[in-house]
Amino acid sequence: MRIIVILAALALIAVLPCTTGTAFSEEPQPPANNQPPAASAPQPPAPPAAVTILNDHEVEGILGREVVSSAGEDMGRIVDVLVDRRGQVRVAIIDFGGFLGVGSRKIAVDWNALHFPPPEKSEAKITLELTRDQVKAAPEYQEGKPIVVLGALGKLEPLPE
């Protein structure tokens, strides 16, 4: 009986490739209408990207720059800049207070409350239209939570969602 089962299995294995046709064939089959496949049209090259050249005296990075109040009080350093969904700069995050980075808090201030020195005074500090006491009273910025922005008039206002 075992021999019959083994012979039947061998016969099935021998017949299987014949009954499946080209299902296991690796060569692609021509279309049913016996016409060669249409060649895809070559894609035109992408146009070159627009290029703008900015001179070093026209731009500068602001992360890490010192910020002072109008009265010259140390307000900290800019550690981040936030943009809205349209890409417009809305908020500067200032690392405020503390000593040598210990005990400092991040505060969100309205971008329009900052004033940048003219290009000829690039070493001058960025000025914030708020007092140290106003910034001290502001809630801390925490990533992932609603942002309360300290405005130029000293009022607190949440960013629209």
C-alpha cells in the first residue's frame, strides 16, 4: 500500500508542471494580440531649480543670538523659531533666565516683538519690546502643548490652531 501512495505522489509531481502551463515560466508572455508592447515615451528632463545668490552681509543666522530688552536687560538667547502652516515666521523661542543654562525656561515671544540691528551693526544684540518682568511672568513653552505667545504689547495670546 505504501508503494502505491508513493507512486501516486510521484506521478502527481511529474504531471503538475504539464498542467500548470506557463504559470511558473520566468519569461514574460506577449500580449494576446501578438503585438509588441508599446515603448514608453522618454520623460523630458526636469527643469533646473531656481537659484538665488545672497551675499553674506544680506543674511545671518539667529539661533543662539543674544536678546536684550529695550532697557538693555539680558533676556536670553533665541533657541528656536516657529512657523505657521503657511510657512510664515510667527514665534521665537527664547531660553530665558537661569545661570549658565541652569534654571532657565523657554518662552514663546511674538516674532514682531523682536527688532534686529541694521546690517552695519551686525554684532549688536537683538532687541525685544518686553521687559524682563513681563517675560518672567509668561508661561513656559513646552513642545507638543498649546503655545502661549507673549505679544509685543505684553499680553499673552494663544496661537490659532
